[in-house]
Amino acid sequence: MNRPIFGITGWKNSGKTTLTEKLVAELVRRGWKVSTVKHAHHDFDIDKPGADSFRHRQAGATEVAIVSGNRWALMHELRGEDEPPLDAILARLAPCDIVLVEGYKRETHLKIETRRLQARDRTPLSANDGNIVAVAADFTVDDESLPVFDLDDVKSIADFIERATGLVA
């Protein structure tokens, strides 16, 4: 399945999640069907201890699907397996117009780098990643050869993503 993929990358506390959330809302407002993939570097859980699905996983199930009339979720326990590559996750997504990928600094899809003054690290990632095609920052960036957007200028960033991914000419 060949659908546009565009990433939002940056250091911890650089504004990735906030920008991703705003971009999803803006792209959906424009009529696009958007899916997201978020990379987490830590142990996370979308389930609560004591819930039936949690108990199924605790008992040893590798996959647990939770299904209701409003949504469904599939949890897969790696149980010692390696983290799956991004392509394997993308292959499991339902058809959509675009996938926004938050994190995954080392992958080769097109990305925008977020930078905030309050971020733990402000070392530019774009210097060593040719897949970063733009920067969004909450401070003035003068030393960058890429397009630079204000971190809050979601409409212009969405315009850029639509053009960069071929959603619009």
C-alpha cells in the first residue's frame, strides 16, 4: 500500500505531540483521512490492571483485541521479540490518505523537526538527517538551509506537508 507518510521528529519536550495533534485536526478539517503512529521509548500500557483484557495479557496471550460499538484496539505483547520495524506497523494500518509518524528519528521518511527553547536538547537533528525537510521552532532559527516555520503556524505546516507528500500539487 503506497500512501504518504510524513514524520514529526525532535528531542524530548520539543513539541512533537502538540504539533502532531494540531496537524491531525487541521488535515482532517481539510477532508483527509489521517492515521498516526507514535513511537514510545519507554514501557507503556494502554490497558488498566484488573481489566479483562489486562488479565488476558497477564495470563500470557500474545494478542488481545478489545472491541466495542465505538472502537477496537489490538494489543500485541512482544514477549521477548524485537520491536517491529515501522514498515511492519504501517502495513497493519487500515487505508487512509496520510500517516503522520511521531518520533522514529532514524527512519527514512520525510520529516519536520520540532525545536523548542524548553527542550532538553536543542542540537539540530537536520544537520545529520537528509530526510528532515523542514523545521518548526518556537524561536528564531537563522542558521538553517531548510524551510523554517513557527511551531504554532499549523496551517502553513499542513500546506507544506500536503505539497511534500503529493496530497496536493
